[in-house]
Amino acid sequence: MKRASGFVATLDRELAEIRDGIARELPGTDWEPIVFAGKLGALADLHRRFNELVLEEFGLTPVEQQVLGILRGGAADNPGALARATYQSAAGMTRTLDRLEARRLVTRRPHPEDRRRVAVGLTRDGRKLAERKLRVEVAAWESLLEALDPSLRRRLDSTLDPLLEQLAAAGRSGLDESA
């Protein structure tokens, strides 16, 4: 097996030190799940930082970027669905839409079939920005992932699916209550 170097080797050492220190205080406990969670946390943090660097030119928060992408893809068209898709509270989504509307990237109007609801859509500028953002994002990820063998990418993708399902199920009750 290839030995890790650079960032991964440093992370492994740091996590091992934490695991060993706690194991001395609480012997007999399996700390490998904590080490695994530490790696997932590092991956999430690096993913966030990579996205921020790639997308900083657009001057949008990560949630604002998500909302534009969701609206562009047609996966949601109302504040409640957008809040659920981005794991935001209703109040948080209202603030996000306020900012996007102030920049003339989205519009809110009465829903055509139910006046109690609000429909959200992209403006022309919002669509242009969302499309430009998507092109930049895809190019950056393609460049990053080209170093990985395609079969490894497929294995990673399928390996992550059960973990994502477990994490989503574990957090769902809290998310459902806040929606």
C-alpha cells in the first residue's frame, strides 16, 4: 500500500495523536470512528475552501451560489423548497433571497396557481451569472479530478453513497422540524 505524504500524512499523524491521547484516558474504546470522522471533516473543510477560492470572483455566499444553481436547474421555485435544498431555515432563506433580489439576480412574485405562495425565479442577469459560475466550477473540478483514475472516482462515488444516506437520515429529523 502506498504511504501517505504531505497533507494526508500530517492529518494522519494529528488524528493518531488525538486518538492515542484519548485512548490513554479511556482505554478499551474504539476510536477509529473518530479518526474517520476527522478525515471527513478535513475533506468537508477542504471542499468548502476549494469552492470558495474557485467562486470568489462572483461575490456570492455559498448558499447564494446554491440557490442560483438550484433555480437554474429548475429543482425548486419557492422559498420553502429552496430552504430545504440548502439546509436553511425559512428566515435564513428569506434573507438570502433578499440579498439576491437586491442584486437583481432573482425575482419573487405571487405563485401563478396559489396566491398564498411565492414563486422565485432567476432574472436575466441571474441566469447569466449562474451559467458563468457553473462553467467556472465545472472546469475547476475537472482540473482537480483529472489526477484521479476514472475507476477510482466511480468507486469513491459509490462508496460515499451509503455514508451520505446515513448522515442525511441522522440529521433529517432536525432539518424537518426547522423547515
